[in-house]
Amino acid sequence: DADVTQTPRNRITKTGKRIMLECSQTKGHDRMYWYRQDPGLGLRLIYYSFDVKDINKGEISDGYSVSRQAQAKFSLSLESAIPNQTALYFCATMKRGNQPQHFGDGTRLSIL
Amino acid sequence: GESVGLHLPTLSVQEGDNSIINCAYSNSASDYFIWYKQESGKGPQFIIDIRSNMDKRQGQRVTVLLNKTVKHLSLQIAATQPGDSAVYFCAEMGGAGSYQLTFGKGTKLSVIP
């Protein structure tokens, strides 16, 4: 079983719809992250959380919100989706300290 | 702003040859560096990391070199195999108390059988 699981894996929706992407982890890590990946732009940080009571904005948080429901769960919401939010979205987890982040396999989101 | 970048966006190598993927970073406060491999349809996968108090670290068929003087990071893959074909990203973590990674844009490695 994957340590970091993202659902759904693919989603096509229309402009203006509300969308939630889910991430769950079995690694027991405190820190969780949401990134988007666009061709030619690499991975950019949307939001991150160091524990259930700690939420922080990343580089490109506008148009997104997050919820850390438990240590193992971190969800990303698009309240009113727009076409330029079409991208690959990745969730990652990390232990405390200088450690590598561990990624899920992503959600491919298309907004028409 | 400061960022992590790559010298070569694409690299083609013959199977069995060694591959070298380069990365330049600009944040002199960065003290932790990671290489990731991303295959099609999958998330980035950790390959190897290095801390700023080291200049070389070896793993299985991979070596990371860090040159702090010129702010340069490289990933060497020995005896490259078709399964090594992927996009490779470097990432840096900047300074004490910073737990965010800054990623380069990636280099696509293609292995020719």
C-alpha cells in the first residue's frame, strides 16, 4: 500500500465548481504539503501544515484553501475552480528536521 | 527571488554509460539538498540527499556532489539503465528553521538502448 495516498487520481470538472482533493498518509509524519506542477514551472508550494493546528500559505495560495482534519489527512479545496487551475497536484509529507519529503502519485485536475 | 535551476533541460545517454545531471542554486543559506526522480504518471521519488557539511555522498549507482563555492549540485548515475529514464529534480532547503523545499524545473533523462 502507498504511504501517501491521493484521491481522486484524475478529475475533470467545470469552471465555478467546488473541488476537494484528499491526501492521507501512513508514515506518521507531522508535516504535510500541497504542490501544483505545471509544465516548465516545476513544483510550486500551495499550502503546508506542521501539525493539525498549524496551516501556512505557500507561494501560490490564492484560490485555494486547505484543511488538516487529522495528523494523517490534509485536503485541498478549490472553492470556485477556474481553467488556469488545471494542473497536476501533489501532496507530500515530511518528518521534523532536514529530511526528504515523500510524495503521493498526484491528482490530474482539468477544469473546462 | 532566489531559486534552484538546472543547466540542461534534456539529456540522452547510451545504456551502460554514466549520466551526469547538474543543478545550480542561488540561496547561500541552503543547507540541505535532495535529488528526486519522477516517472510518467507518478509523484517525485526520493533518490539521495546531502547536507551542506558534506561534498559527496554515494548511494546505489548514484552519487551526489555538492560544491558550495560555486553553488553547484550534481547527480551522477553509473551504468545508466532504461529504467533510469525519467525527469530528475534537484531541491534545496534553505537554512535553519526553513522546512520548505525549492525545486528546480527538472531535467529529462532518456536512455538509449
